[in-house]
Amino acid sequence: MTPAIKIPPAVQSKLAKLGIHAPFDLVLHLPLRYEDETQITRVENLLPGETAQVEGEIIHSEVMYRPRRSLVCQLQDASGIVFLRFLNFYPSQQKQLAIGKTIRALGEAREGYFGMEMVHPKCHTGGENKALKQALTPVYPTTAGLPQLTLRKHILAALNTVELPDTLPAALLNKLRLPAFDASVQLLHNPPPQIDEEALLERAHPAWRRIKFDELLAQQLSMRVHYRKRHERIAPQLLARDTHAPALRKALPFSLTRAQEKVLQEIRHDLAQAHPMQRLLQGDVGSGKTVVAALAALQAIENGYQVAFMAPTEILAEQHYLKLRDWMEPLGISPVWLSGSLKKKDKTLAAERIAQGETQIAIGTHALFQKDVEFSKLGLVIVDEQHKFGVQQRLALRNKGTSAVGRDGDSPLSNSLPQAGERANVKGAIDFFPHQLMMSATPIPRTLAMSYYADLDVSVIDELPPGRTPIVTKLINDARREEVFERVRAACLKNRQAYWVCPLIDESEALELQTAIDTHETLTQIFPELSVGLVHGKMDNAEKARVMAAFKAGEIHLLVATTVIEVGVDVPNASLMVIEHAERMGLAQLHQLRGRVGRGAAESLCVLLFQKPLSELARARLKIIFENTDGFEIAQQDLRLRGPGELLGARQSGVAMLRFADINEDATLLETARNLADELLRDTPEVAHAHLQRWMANKPDFLHA
Ligand code: ADP
Ligand code: MG
């Protein structure tokens, strides 16, 4: 806090709870709503449902005991009588509202038993010499122990002391038809009585638009600054030499889709640049991202550089390892497998081969980026299902290599730390940073991509390979599970394979595990003629791998699984999936799970078992997943349902969330901010800097994974 504003420590700690740490935070603590104490309404003009202020004399005051204990007063003005009713009251209030007192009461009028009444109105002593307020009274979000009056006083003080020069030039504001910042803030805290209150509450007023625009612009600027900083680094130029890639293409039993070709071109172009690629490859489940990644990897290998290919789970990493080994061994390339579950001896061996540069491509879990793994010539890092990596893992990644390169300081314009796995350990004077390809099957709606992912380049695979039969989704009440058993039996006897997904149990991993084990036992008894397998997260990795291999080979008909199979698992012959307690799962998860089937030519069925009663949210989710198969559409609806926080997943805790703007409702402002950010950084960096200083000065460093 600046010395100009004295705030007692007790109040400061309350303010901190509201996220207020500096005078500018007070300025930006905007009202939730307003009370109109600028005028007095005659009692005869009160309308039910409308909030108004009346003034008059208390002519009756009594504590009633029926239907509940309450204080009931009658306030009379020249035009009539209104009842004031208090269910909870203090003796002091009773005294304040004694017969004969002149009172101003502000509250919502409604038709009561005796006539017009106000329940729990806000009361002041009135009278001729009490001036009416000149502006609407702001009501702020607050916290226990911090009264509105105190909060209001400190905000007012901040508004009177903090200098708020505009960060944007007047000509630009004119062009954008936005009001000045200072005037906007003042207006929102103290709106004149004749203002369009509706527009304020809906945040549609020009003053609100200015605040939202500034916030969006700050977010865009900071993301684009990161983007530019990374582009200033040096990466190895991985030219498309095509010594290996054509052979892999020839060996594939399919040709790439138009969409795969398009994204591959974008990646190949990026890899050939002398600065590190930061590309997010998005594609719905089953769109064929793996083969694109493999071809990108070959381009690095063709240039004599190493590739690290990382997946979030052992099952998925191992599946990639097996697939890439099949694809690459005929080309004379032997991938190395590295995961946390390897024996120490094998791990050391793998790490040695990586360090000596014998390994061209290492595939594994985040164990790939542990301290003791040093790549000799890392050119490309591929991260599959990047949204699945937790904050901790991304931090570990990011901090790898920092000591060698050093921090660039804490100013928002230079707060980008070297990112882990980014800095290649190349001997010599120059620090090389590897290229990064991140993949995600959780589709990111356009507005989200434009805002929270503005620091990345994005490629989208927007079509599925041909020959897929659409998945049929059925919602079935758990009470009818017997029918589902018969469907599973019939399908498996026709040589189809099925998944049985056990419910998510939030409170307890142990319970979740037990449920899976119990379900496996029950289903084994129900289907004596079938081979029923079990896979869950707590299983030891070798065992997990064995079960998955058996399922892939068709030796297991029905695989009981926890949600560990959610990401990436690819067994094309599996065409039936049953998900228990689907009402507990999120949309992204349901979509991911369902994407495990529908990968072959056979028609696939996904049965969502649900148990009543359904919450409103669960009902909405089931309806969306039932009606849609397109992941982008589902994500878009999910965004509408829950807002961006949840969709961002792990990324959320690393990115400053928007407080004022709403990326759905303010999509146009967002687009304008996006374009302006690049323009400012290019043409008037000092303006960009001033704007960032104002908005980001106190923000924690962003995480960028
Ligand atoms: P995801 O994008 O979900 O990671 P995968 O890479 O696992 O998808 O691909 C899903 C399946 O589609 C795999 O069996 C893969 O071999 C196959 N596939 C990929 N590209 C094509 C294509 N162009 N034509 C036919 N099948 C393809
Ligand atoms: Mg995948």
C-alpha cells in the first residue's frame, strides 16, 4: 500500500482475502450491484418487487410472536403506511425504530398480509437535514468481518489518490469507441442516478466494456510477449530431408487424411525454422495424431537430433512405444522405453544411451524429464495429451535447465523462464532450445484457444479418417442393467470386444479400486463363457501392460477398467463400451472414454448407465453427450455450461483468469484485443509496456506448458 492510504492491518488482512493487495486492486474491486439512495419514493407509489427508499415516521412498533418472532413496525408518510418486518433483530434496532422516530428505509416492496411491506429494509435516521446521495450506492462483494461501509471508505480513498492516466492513446480509444479508463472506473463506483442500471448490472455499459477490454488486452499482451520471447531463442533447424519419412508413409496401411497432411505441413515448416516451435496439435479422439507425431519425429531424426515423446500414463506411453517401434524399426531406428517403473539398472542403461546420443527417440512418461536424464542432442519434444500433465510435472519441466540459462528477472515483460525440456543440452557456446509439439484430444473452443492459448500456435485436425462408423450412444437407467448384460454377452460372442468402465469415486481412491475389483468378480460370474479382464491405476505396470496386450490380441473379451483407459488407448476391435455412473463424469472425460470405441469399421455402441436422482448439471451433461459426437461442439457446450476454469484443467492454475470479461459473451472484444496486442507490440511497445504494468504488475508468473 502506498503511504497515502492508511489501512489498519486488520482491514488489510480482510482485503487480502478478497485478493486486494494494492491500491489499484481497490480501484478494480467493482460493485456487484447498486442501491438507489438518491431519491425518496412516496409510499403510495411503491410497486411490489421493486426496491425503493421511503421516509416517514414510525407510528407503531411491536414484537410479534406469530407466525414467527419478529419486529413489525409501521412507517407513515404523507401518502400512506408501509410495514417494516425484521425476523432477526437487535435491541438497538428496536430502539432505533421506536415510535416517533423519522426513518429512511430502503428495501424491496412486496404485498404482505397487512398491505405493502418491506422485509429487512436497510434503515437510517432520516429528516430534513439529511442530504440525499448524489450517486447510486455501490454494493461490493465482501468477506465476513468487512462491512460494506469500511470497504466503501477504502475504495473511495483509493479512487481519490491513485493516479489513473490512460494507458491507451485517445485516438485509439476513439477508433475503438471506448471511454477513458479513469472516467469508466469512477462511473462504475459512483454512477449518476439517471444511469441505465440494467446496462451496469449486465456489464454492457461502455464503462464496463472499457474495463473488460483492458483486461483482455493485458492478457493478450502478456501471452504474446511470451510467444515473442520464445521466438527469439535459437533452435536447431530441422529441415525436411525425407530420408525416412517416405518409407514410413509407404508402410502404413492407410494414407493420411487431408487434415493430417495440412497440420503436418505446418509442423514441418516450423521445425525448419531457427527458433523453437511451440505448437499445439488438436484433434478429436481418433483423428490420428500419433502418426503425425511420428512423421514429425522422423524429421528431427533425419537431421541427427533426438526426440523425446512423452505421454501422461504408463498404458498410453507403452502403447506409443510399441506402435512407434513397429513403425520405426524397419527404418533402422530403435526407440528407447523409459518409465518410472523400470528397474533402476534398466533406467540407468536407458539414460546412458540417451546421454551418449545412441538413442534417436525416447518414449515414456514424465520420467523422461527427471534430473538424471540428459539428452545429448535434443531437437524435438512431443507431449501427448498435454492437458493431463499436472502443475507439478509442468513445473518440473519448466525448471529444467534454468540454472544454466538463468532467470530473466521478474518484470512482466521478461518473466518467461526457460522451459524444461526446452533447453537442449548441446555442448558448445550457444544454448539451443528444442522444438515442442503438444497434442491434445480435448478440443479447445475457438474463443478459449484465442484467449488462454494465445501464447501457442495451434493446428487442428478437423476430420476423422474415413471408414469410421459413427458411435451410437444410449442412455440407460441403471435399474435396467440386466438388459445391458445381455447386449454385452451377445456382442462378445460375436467376437467383438467391450470395455466396462467403473465409476469415478471422488472421495476415495481405495473405494474406486475396490469397486473395480468387485465389478470384475461380478462380471466374471455373470459371463462364465467370456474371458473377463481387469485393469486399474493401482496395478503394477508390467501387469497392466500384460492385460492391455491380451486385450489388444483379442484374448480378453470384456475389459473391466477404471478411468485409466480414458486417454489414448487404441484397440480398434473394441466396439462396445459400458460406462457406469456416467452422471458422475465430466463431459470431456465422457467424450474421451467414448472415443475408445468407434475406431474400427464395426458399428460401435456406447452405453451410459446412470442412476437417479440426477442433478441439473448431470442431466445437462448427459443430454449434451447423447446428442453430440463432435468433440468441438461438446467442448463449446461445456464451456457454456461451466465457464473456462474447469476446461482449462491443469493450465488454469498457471494462467491468470479473467475476472471481468467473459470469453463467450465478449468474443468480439477478445478478437479486437488480440489484433491490437500484436499491433502494439510491433508499433508502440511503450504503450504495451504501460498497459501490462498496470494490469500485470502484481500477477504471479505465468506457467506455460
Ligand atoms: P488420436 O488422435 O486419438 O491419438 P490415434 O493416433 O490413436 O488417434 O489414431 C486412431 C486410429 O486411427 C489408429 O488406429 C490409427 O492407426 C488410425 N489412423 C490414423 N490415421 C489414419 C488414416 N489417415 N486413415 C485410417 N486410419 C488412420
Ligand atoms: Mg492419442
